[in-house]
Amino acid sequence: MEEDMIVTEPTPETNTPPEPKHEGFLGKVDAYFGITKSGSNFKREIIAGLTTFMAMVYILMVNAGMFSAVIGGDNPYGAAYIATAIGAIAGTMLMAFLAKMPLAQASGMGVNAFIVYTLILGNTGLTYANTMVFTLLDGVIFVVLTATGLRKKIFDAIPKAVRYAIPVGIGLFIAFIGMQNAGVIVDNASTLVGFASFNVLGDINYATVVPVLVALLGVLAIAVLSKKNIKGSILWGILGAAVLYYALMGLGCAWGNADCLAFFRSITISDPFSAFAAWGKDSVGKVFYEGFNFTQYLGIPGNNVGTLIVLLITTALSLCMIDMFDTIGTLYGACSKGDLLDENGVPIRMERMMLADSIGTCVGAIAGTSTVTTFVESSSGVAAGGRTGFTALTTAVLFIIAMFLSPIAQLIPSAATAAALIWVGVLMMTSVTKIDWTDAVEAIVGFLTFIVMVLGYSISKGIGIGIIAYILCKLCTGKVKEIHIATWVIGVLFLATFLVSSM
């Protein structure tokens, strides 16, 4: 026992950071990123960067698939693919050199669905270029909030029930979109939506059943791979689903199915540089030379400059809230995997990571993609041993290489990427357990937030209804003092949106 109580003086070696193990250029890189100092090495950092890339590269295909429906031009998929890659490269490079952290960024799931399906395809009159203005505004606001320290105050002003319900609603919304894309969920005249038919005795087309089977089997495969801790389970699930899709469609050709035959005849392999040309023509910089033209929006009866201003403010708020909760939660979760928290449990270099996120969003908007944010899949790289910005640099370099693979990525069917969308929905459901379901007010606020997102097909409306419901419940229960002044302001803005806008 006495030996356990002996306190020894620290040796000089204990207080002195380890010297880089390399000389010359590698020694300078080691010293710059602090690789040896962090207890890591080049091999471990490269493996961690590769692990992160494998876990999140699916975003290139999924995001491109979403935005290809709204960009326009001769090769919208290629344009969206390059824009997504540019956003990922810029954001991840900022993580590498500005924050020097082993995390990676790309167009966030949830925000991309909000922009494509709520703002553009939701009959609002907004164009793709208009939404890039909102995205750029989101990034600029975040830069200001991060620099002034107001970001955390706004975060605290949002009711907890709404905070926890937002990722749940987004997850359900994304999964719903994935199921629609694959034909798992179909239109129904009496109930609005219905489940796909597998009735072999009925009048169904083989080619319409294939994507449904592929999507469902694909998401099950991803779940099994994740359970077995296979690195890059989402990517492997997508690729496996794609192979299954082609095999089943090929079987349909053998049976003489006309739709299957037409599918294979439509396949073409384009020049990888055509994607860059499409990006330069239809995507990059569009935020500046077309983004501020709201003629299409103002041409809808009932819309005017006043409704546009309200829409701008509430949309920017929605984007900020989605990105804020996603980023902060991801940073805490990923950094805790690698003991990258300070003595107060806060991620080290938190402000620099927030700034990297903000600047990345601005670059992404100019490139033509949705809000760039830190990916939770970065935690896989941290778990693999990544400790410094060299991990992020490795991931960014791999994204640069992937930019030239758009013709191959374009061969991935939407049924395969739908499996990834459904799985992302599964992952985002975990926050539902954080809502206090024993508290009637918390329960109804949380429930209304995510149910309106899904059934109302609008992420922003779900957030707005949740905040308004919170304010009304607090008023009716005599707890007015618990309502933050910022919550009042946000609630009033959303109420104005519901009353004067068709969004």
C-alpha cells in the first residue's frame, strides 16, 4: 500500500513532446500535423483516412442522384457529382489544415433532401440557383456566429424536444424519399400512399418489382455488414445492391421483358471530363449569376417581395438549425471516439472545426452543392486510429481521385442508393430516445416536429410547427418565463411564414 502512495517526479522525457521520427520533408509534415506527438504514425493516419473515405464516399452517388433532378443541362448527374466532390474536398481540407483534426466533411444528409424536395420540388417557385443563395447565406451566417460566439446561444434557445426531434424527422423524411425512389412506397388514390404490390397473380411488371427488392435487400445487407463491423458497410451495401439490380434486370432480358431490354440499351459510358464541363456550365457560380433572380417565385399568385423576405429568413433559420444540431452532435460523438475532448468534455479546437464547417458551406454553395457539414462517419476513421489532420488530408486526396470516376458512379441505380437513404434514416432515429415521453409538453412538441416533417413532406414546416407548439404549450401551462427571447423571435417568423407563404 505504501508503494502505491509514493509520488515520483516526472522525468524530462515525460514533459517533452516526442520528437518527429522522420527527417526532411516527412519530418516537416510530421511536425506540422503533430503525428508523432499525438501518439500516431503515418501508416495509422493513412489507414484511418481510407476508412473514413470508404464509410462516406456513398455521398457522391446519393447527393448526385438527388440534385440531378433539379440542376438541368445535358449531364446533371455529372455536374452534381463534381459539385459534391468539390464541397467534400474543400471542407475536408479545411479540417486538415485549419482545424488539424481527423474529421471529414461533405454535403450533409438531411439538408440536401430539404433543398431538393422541400424548396425546389415542393412547388415553391424556387430554382436550384435560388437555393444556393440560401446555402451561401447559411454559411456566411455561421461564419459570423462562430466568430462572435453566438452559435451556442442560438443552439440553447431551441427547445430540447425540437432539437431531439429534428434528426428523427430528417431521418424518417430521408427514408421515405428512398422508399419512394425505389417504388417501395407508391401513390394510392384512397390513402395517398401505399406499399408496393408483390402479387404475382396480379398485373405487375417485373421491372418495377426489381428496384423494390433491391432496395429492401440492400438495406438489410447494410444492416448485417454494420452488425459485423465491416468498414464501409454503406458503400459495400450500395455496390452489392447495384450488382443484384443488374443481375435481376439481366434475368428479365432473358425472359424477354421489354422494360429490362430498354434499360440495358439506354446505358452509356461518358467521358469523365464531361462531368467537369457540365459542372462548369450548369453548377459552379450559379449562385451569383442566377441565384438572385426570383422571377419564377414572384410569378406565383400570392407571392410578393414581403413573402420572399420571410421565406429567406425562415429558410436560412431552418438550414442553420439543421446544420447546427448535426455538426455539434457529430463533433462531440466523433471526438469522443478518440479521446479528442478537453478536460471539460468539449472537443479540442472546437471553434476551428466550426469555422471549417462554415467556410466549407460557403465554398460548397459556390460550387453548387448543399450545406457542407462534418460527417458522423468520420468516427470510423477516429476509431481506426486517426488523431490528426493528416487523416483528413488522406480522405480529401481520395475524394480528388474519386472526382474522375463519375461515369462509373452514374451506373449505380437509384434503387441501390435508396438502400443507403433508408439506412441513414435508421441511424438518425436514435435521438427519439432523448425526448422525455413522460412529459406531455415535451412529447407533443417532439412528435409534431417529426411527424409534420414526414407527412407534410417539409423539414422546415416540421421545425416551425414544433417551435410554435412549444410556445403555445408553455403559455397555456403558465411557464412563459421558460421561453427564451430568441425562441419567441423564431416562432413569430415561422408563424408569419405559415400565414403569408405557400412554402
